[in-house]
Amino acid sequence: MSTLVLVRHGQSLWNLENKFTGWVDVPLTPQGEQEAHRAGKQLQGKKFDIAFTSDLQRAQKTLAVILGEIGQTDLKIIKDKALNERHYGALQGLNKAETAAKYSDEQVKIWRRSYDVPPPPDTDGFSESLKDTAARTLPYFDTHIAPLLKEGKNVLIAAHGNSLRSIVMHLENLTKEQVLELNLETAVPRVYDLDKDLKILSVKNLQ
């Protein structure tokens, strides 16, 4: 048996300001750091063999705080942009409420929560849907993380709402409709106990 823990980063500056963040490398707020400390306290007693995080500081800082709380500051950490948040294209940096007022609540929900509809692209022509995010996150998960879990290793991943949603969708066999309603709260650990074939034995959120 192995344990996989997924943790979305604590509140970031742009979470607080209600902005689309995506790949913009904003820091945690003081509240976000407090949330990370809380998550670490909830994980005390668990021992991990390795940790993964994204290329963005809000996830890395969340992980560092958690590892401090559980006394594993020397744990091996692998950072990779495959675990980054989805790229929100032209929406990055825009206020979500103002964007909804301009385009409608329903359109913004589609951009934020749908599986395969990307936001408007940025000036470089780039944006990602959840499907696009999964197309980079899941091959990385299958290549670098799943084999460790199959060996019985305990793995901690600190990343982002959408990169983690793609992993949850994969592990729990969620439909496109089910993943629409999946919301991962900031710094709430989602704990999976898995068998050697990565079938879920138990899953729970540590509130």
C-alpha cells in the first residue's frame, strides 16, 4: 500500500485580489502561509519518501512550510513545470468579477471549470483548458510519480487547483461533467491510500 497526498497551495496574492493567476509567479499571502502551516499540522505523523511541486513559488513555499511542520525538511523535492497551474491566456491578471461582468458569469464558469474550452489566448497565442493541462500533467504523473506509488512509496504533491484536478480526475475516473464541480480548496490535504495497482482503498480531505 502507498499513500498519495495532494495539496493545493495556500492563498496567493492574486487569490486574495480575485485575479486569474495561471503561470504568473505570485507569492503566498500571510493567510496562505497560515493555511500551509495548518495543512502541515494535519499531516503530522505521516512520513513521505519524496515530494513533488511545480515551478511556481506559491506551491514551493506551501510545500516548504508543510515539510517544516512534519519534520521532513531534508526530504527529496522534485520541481517541474508539468505540475504548474493551467495557463489562463489573456485572462491572466484580470479580476474575475470584472471579467464576469464583461463576458457573463456563465462564460467565465465555462472558462474556469469546463474540461475542454480554453480561455481567450494571450498575445503569444497561448492558453490552456483543463484538457490541455492534463495533457502535460498526466504523462508526468504516469512516468515519474505512479511508478513510485506502485513500489509502495509515500508521495506528497504540492501544486495547483487545475493540475491537481487533472490528477484527481485520472485517479477517481471522473467524467467531464463530474470534474466541472470539483473544487480543491487552498491547503486542504487530499489523502489517498492506494494498492499496488493504484486502485483507491480510501480517500479523504483533512479539513
